[in-house]
Amino acid sequence: MASDANHAHNFGHRPRPVATDSTRPFWTAALANDLSLPRCAKCDVIYYPPPPRCPRCLGDRFDWISLSRRGRIAGMTTVHLATIPGVEPPFTMVEIELVEQKGLILTTLLTSEKSAQASVGDPVILEFTEPDPRGVAYPQARATAEVQP
Amino acid sequence: MATSRTSSNDAVAFIGVGSSAITRASDRGIHALALDAAIAAIADAGLERDDIDGYVGAPGATNAGAVHSDGGDEITARTLVESLGITKLAFSVDAHKGFATDMVILGAQALRSKSCKYVLGVRALYRLPDIAYATVAAENAYGIDQFRVPFGATAAGARFASRAQAYLHRSGATRRDLYNVVALARRHARLNPLAIWRDRDVSLDDYLAAPMVASPLGRFDCDMPVCGAAAFVMTTARNMPAITHAPAYLAGTAGWQRPLEIFDNANRTRADIDCWQIYDGFSLMIFEWLERLGWCEADAGWKFIKDGHAERDGRLPLNTFGGSLGEGRMHGIGHLREAILQASGRAGARQLPKASNCLVQVGTFDFSSLLVLSATP
Ligand SMILES: [Zn+2]
């Protein structure tokens, strides 16, 4: 990878998610600080990112459920290059395993002031940003004292 | 693909390889570099361009800032074939996001089905001026990217760095163990005239002082983007031209979801493998595949490197051309080139005393393919 950290961006704001019918409920719920994910009506498995069909049974009937927004850091990295327009480096990307289901991983940014001290295994809570000028609320993670089961 | 299921006339052989120069920036464009490699490979195979009747490419530029321009940062079959003056193609395909190993698998299928007799494969990489190589150059994020791009998961190796941090956390390995991979690559690159890091050893202090890219991966844990191309020519034993050098044979292939089948598919055991060329776009990847292919216990791949087993005189010499970390970011075609040269006894100063069976893996933990190249069918 190159280290063109100081190169000018083409755009000054974060790439805007463009939803489809499979993903729109996630972004709509996000505006109310609600983490809503699809659970297969047949298999009871929750998915992220929201898939068009359940990869297990190939059914397309999902129940959108609200999650606790709690999880633990399964993987993390602090990125020192300006890779995301609108996000100043360094920033910390985390892979969060949500408490509701083993292996249910959501990739987001860690925003707590103490993110530099965070480590794999630490508990976090997901929150959503205030909607930006284009009406998008992005998930982000904040380190917390403990995970509620 | 085991020999028991294949008549010897159908054995797929690599009869030519060629490379352009590899540099960190180039005023010669990707189109010129691809032609350099293709012309060299056809000549090495003892063929004329009119003999080429098959083509496989994998043109995709893989960096977040790619503009995907034909002749800019990618080169397509259509453009390259026309500019090579090839007019007798019976088969040509670009594996859009495929790897060099996938190119081989496609070419072998075309040969075995007798679609064509001589397949040219070309892979070219290019670092464009005036773009931010690792910055997502898009205003919107569509499809699966809407859950990845706004969070930086697709650039600067972030998703691999995140895996690396988790690996260090659970395995007890440290950045010094990642350094061991980088230092090994640099040692092996000494013998590769094409390598951008040839004769550029890196000390532990230099490694630790280098700028962080995506923790725990620093600048030297990431392969350096380059401008360059490499090419190969394949045929079957039945159509072997009069070449003055030995060919290398394709013994078997496998996909990443069932990677351990590579041994049965190649009609070889793990103990038969003399060396391997493993994709090392990021240093940690070496540990993952050492473990996954059963040379090490889970989370113990770092010890294998630390204990010297991957050195030229070790149990399993690794990336004997320096890998991507030593040669530059050729996205796996360098790994394939080295396996062809080792298996055919043509690796020059790098030639291992025993290289009858070379394993090649190109790709990531979640998308990859594998080959065994051999001195005999
Ligand atoms: Zn289901």
C-alpha cells in the first residue's frame, strides 16, 4: 500500500451509503439510534450486512429486530492514511462481535477518546452519529465498562 | 487433475515466462510494460506470436484509489491482444478480479478442452501518478460497499490489519514476529534482479521506526505498489514446442474453501512439497496460510518463521524470490513466475537444490486459489 497520506481528496465527505430494499431498514432505523438487523424467519440467524437472502436456507423472509447495540472488539486497527474522505486520520476501525450472536460482526469506527488504549476483547456499545447534511447516520463504537449479557 | 485421471499428452506445461522491469514509478505506461512481458514470454516459449491462440488475463487494479482505466491502471485482453498483433485467438478471457493462480486454472481448462493450444497469460500492475493510491475516490458507496467503505474497511489493508491485531492478541506473537517475515522477504529478494527491495535489508530498528500504515502493520508489512508486468505461456505435452529449457508442469489445483485438497489433486503429499510461494500482500498472511495448510498448529505460524524453517536451507523455503514484500506488489504473478522457474530448474542464483514440487497460493484468507507446479507431469 502506498503512503500518500497527504494527498488531496476528491470529495470532502464520507461516501454516502446508497440503500436498496435489502438494506434500507438498517439506515432508516439508524436515524433513530436503533440498530436493526434482519433475522431469517426460518433459521433465526441474524445477518450483517443485511443480505438479499438468507445464505443458509436461501429464503427471503426476514424479521427486522432491534439489537442491544452491545458487543466486544474482535479485531481492530488504527489507520494512519487518509483513506476515507471526510474522516481525518488516524482513525480506529473495529470489528465488533455483537452480543446477540456468536460470529455476528459489524465493522465500524471506534470514537471514544480512549480508543488508543482499547484492545481486542474490550466491551463496546454501538451508537449512531447525528445525521450528516446528506441525512445519513453512521454507526460508531464507544468503549464501555462492561458488556451486559 | 491427478495424473491417474489425465493422459500424459494432456499434461499442462508452462513453457515460457517473461517480465518487464519493476519500478515504483514508470513513465512507460502499463500497456508498454504488459507488451514487454508478453513478448518476452512468447520468445522464451520458442513460439511466434501467431502461435498464440489463447489468452487469460486478470486486469483488475485492486487499490482503493484505482480508476480502472484500460491502458491506465489496467490492461484488458481486448487491448493487449490487438496491440500484440495476435489474430488467431480461439479463446480469451479476463478474470476480472481473479488472481494469477486463477488465470492458470482457466488456461489449463481451455487447453484440456482443446479450445486452443498455446495460452498466453499476462498480469500487469501500475501505480498512476496524480491519484491517492489508497483513498476511496467515490462520493457514494453502493452494494456491499455501503457497509465497508464509509468505515475504511477496503483501503490500506485495514481489514487485514484488524485480523493481524486479533492474531497478535491471541497468539502471543508481536511485531517482532511480523518483522521476521519482512526480513526473510528482503533476504530472499537479494537474489532477485527484478526486486525493488533488492539489496535493501531492513533492520529491526528501521522496521519499528517506519511509519505505521494500519496498526499493527507498518510501511514494510505492506507490499509496495509498483509498475510492472509478468507473463507466461502454457500448452499441453501433446503440443510441446522445441524449447531448449525444461518446462514446468501443472500438477494440480485447489480453491480456498477446500485448500487441503491441493495435495490429493496434485497427487502429492505434504512431504513432497519442496518450496512454496505464498501470497504476502501483508506480512501476517504468511502465518495464516502456514497454519491453514497444516504445516503448523493454529496460531503457531510465527514460530515456524522465527525458527528458520522458511529459509532457503530450511524445511520449507518460502517466497524464494522475495515475495511481494521483497519484489513489489505484483499481486501474485511474481509468485507464479518463481514457481515456474524453480520447478523447471531455471531460477539461476535462486535455484533451490530441490524444487521438484512448488506450491503456489495467491489470494486472501477469504478468496484464493492454489497450485502445485512440478518438474514432472
Ligand atoms: Zn434462513
